[in-house]
Amino acid sequence: MPQVRRIEEDLLDPDPHGGIRSLLYTAGCYVLPALAVFVWLLTLSGQMPTGCVTGLTGGGCASPRAHAIDSFVSAGPRFGLALVTSLLVAMLLRWIGTTWRTATLAMASSVVGGGLSTVLISAVTGEPIG
């Protein structure tokens, strides 16, 4: 009998702090890979490519690191939209299914939120997906 009682208690209130924890885990699914990519970008060469010819205005030659960091920073708004969408999905999934484990919910909301934001950006900008 004690085992049945334990399962019933888990189903009634499996994790009272799961809402906050699922949001933190979801944010972690975005922030940790982005941090790893940024650290990797810092390992790229800071030297201009050999034989690079600048344009008339003096620009046009950038190091691989500068080009990659510029691309990383310019993707910030899309990254932010995907993160916010995933956090909203995480709140919705936590509200609907309280028995989901926190890490499972965070991963599911990250995937669904990223997909939703991709479709939303494509619909707004008219750019094709892919």
C-alpha cells in the first residue's frame, strides 16, 4: 500500500516549484549553446585574410572572427524571439501537464518555440524557411 500512496501524491503535486524551474531550464537550453558558440568564435583567427583587397571606401576586409561575431550579434533579435516564444510554450506546457519532468518540458518547449518563431519570422518577412 505505501507504494500506491506515493504514486498518488506524485500525481497530485509532483513538483510545486516546477514552473520556475522549467523556465530556467528552457532558458538554459538557449543560453548555454549560445555561450559555447560565442567562446568558439573567440578562437577564430583575428588576422585579415592574405591577399585581401579593400574597396574604395577602405572596407571589405574583415577577419574571420570579426565577421563571425558580427553575424552572431545581428542574429540577436531572432534569438530573442525564439527564446521568448519557448518560454511562453514552457509556461503553457507546465500549465497543461503538471506531471511532465522539468528537463523534458524544457527540451520540448525549446524545440516547439524555436519552430514557432521560425515560422513567425518567415511569415512576417516573407523569407522562405530553409
